[in-house]
Amino acid sequence: MRVLHVSDCQQDLHSIFAYYSPMSSDRSSTTRQRVSGKICAICSRPIDPGNWAGGERRCDRCGATHKVYMSFFMRDGWVVQFLEPDLKTSLGRIRAFSDANKIRELIERTPTPINLESRNMIEHAIDKGRGGMYLQLTGEQYRKLKV
């Protein structure tokens, strides 16, 4: 039986996880700018540093996000309703779209992070003809939705 020393384990782990990086897919310069508050943490748009002491922050567009639930189903076109997170209070009026691409476009316009799993769930819901998901909206989007 072979006895492994700590240094051997570290070397083996390094060779197994040679391409592992604790950082996200951002470049290190982007990460530095985001952490220093020079760019938005959500959309990576430049922000005027002004008197900012440092740390991540969001631009005015992404600033205060509001969580809402979007429910959609197919009935003579696509019917979309927005609800507060309590799933009881309706936001604004019920909207109708003729095409499922409008629902996809609506989701893409929000600062909601969409990964592959979320995208597949959205596609599955559209294929079934009904579904829903939580969205993050900017302050401006939330105000327009309530009208």
C-alpha cells in the first residue's frame, strides 16, 4: 500500500484540476474594475467613480432590482401576468402576445441572470404551453410595469 504525503496530494490535485480557476469567466481586469466599483456588477457598464470608497456597485439602470413573478400560458395567443413575490398581488394589467419569442425577449431585457438550466426550463414551459419564473426588474422596469 502506497502512503501519500500532503505534497503529493496537492500535486495530484493540481494535475487533475489544472484548468480550475476560483474566478468566474470574467477577465482579471474586469474583476478588478467590478470589485473597485468602476463598472456595474450586473451589466459591466462603466460607472463614474466620483467619491466612491470602493467595492462592488450597480449602475442606475441596474440599481435597485425588484423581484416579481411572471406567469404565462397559451390561450388564443400568449397571456402574461406579473405578480408580486407573494404570488397574490397582481402588477399592472395582463398582457397578451401573439408569439412566444416576445416572452423570450421580455426575459432577456431584464437583469435576471439566466444560465443554461434556466433557459432549458423556459423552453420546456413554452413547449408545454404554460409556465412561470421569478424575474429581477430594474427600478425603471418595475415602475413601468405597475402602470
